[in-house]
Amino acid sequence: MQRIISSFLTAALIAGALAACSSGSSTSTATTAASPATPVKMKTAKSMASANGAAVFNTNCASCHASDGKGGAGPPLAGNALVTGNPAKVIHIVMTGLTGSVQVNGKSYNSIMPAWKGVLSNSDIAAAITYIRSSWGNKASAVTSAQVASTP
């Protein structure tokens, strides 16, 4: 009986180890004679910043600005000239917050945006701003952590 239990536990451990090894993500491609190798897409600094920016935005900003950027309690970021204009302005607002009434696309918003300086890192702020400047049809330049650090 002990031998059967021991064999069963050994088999379960081996199966678990094999499953763990095969469930992780891998960047290599397997090739067979029947199918040619497919090139692996490398993540660029821009795509990694965009992914990080989306994560920062969805965690900290989407509750007011909506995950689609169309606004809610806070004004829309999609099609917002302030977001796509001078990056120093949007950096300043994200860093220091904003209180009071603002007019965006003909609609008034009167809410409080918290200051993110000291809460998020400069690189997270830069990634989030880069994300909103290049999402939902917005087409504006990326923002760097150096720009964030140098904005009063």
C-alpha cells in the first residue's frame, strides 16, 4: 500500500513539474519540418511604456476618466486638446492636481483631480501621459520621465 501511494505521489510531482514548465510564457519559437519558424515579436521600449502606461492609467485614472477615455466624473481625455497639446501643461496637471470647473469639448466638469507627484514615480506618470496622448484617436508625442522631473 505504501509503495502504491509513493508511486502515485511521485507521478503527481512529475506531472506538476511538467505542467509548471509548460505553462510559463516563452519567447522562443519551436520549429518543425512542416512549418517554418515564425519570428518572435520583440517588445520595444515604446510598446513596454505603452503597456505600463495603460496599466498605470487603468489602476489610477480610469475610475474618473473612463477606460475608453470618454470621461465620467472627470473630463474626457479622448479628443481633448489639452491632452494632445503642450506636454508641460498636462504634466503639470497630473503632477499637481486640478480643482474647480473646467470646460472640455463644450461641457463643464467640476471635480477634484488628485496630485500624483510623490504618489506615482516620474516614469509611471510619463508612461500614463504617453498612453493618454496616444490612445482613443489622440496622436501626440511621448512624454519622458525627464520631462516629468523638470516640470514645476
